[in-house]
Amino acid sequence: MICFGVADAIFSFLLGKLTKHTGRVIIFISGFVVHMGVIIAMATWPPDPHMLWVFFVLAALFGFCDAIWQTQINGKEPLFSLLN
């Protein structure tokens, strides 16, 4: 949870700055791709106590995805204005 929370906080700040340069659609697409990759990795990877670092990488990637969903959905501009 600490790894998730720290990654979430760091990426929330960084993605807020990055969105100004790339736009929200690119950020949403990257969040979708990473989130699906993490879910597939967790569904197919057999946990191994000798590969503890994988748990932390997956938690940090979940933090990255949560930062995208939280910062972009709750941003200043309404989500549905992207479609206009």
C-alpha cells in the first residue's frame, strides 16, 4: 500500500503537468494500456517469493493508473467536453 500510495502521489503531480503538453486523450489511452497490462500480468504470473520486486512494480503501476483516473476524471475540464 505504501508503494501504491507513493507512486500515486508522484504520478498525480507529474501527470498534471504532462497533460498540459499531451492532452487528456493520450493520458487516458496510456492508463488503459498499462492497467490492462497489469491485470493480465497479475492473472498469468505465478507469485514467487524470490521475485519480490515484481509485487512492488505492479503496485507502482497500479498507482500510476489510479493517478490517471483520479487526476483526469476530476480535472478542471469536464470529461465529455473531449467529444465536442
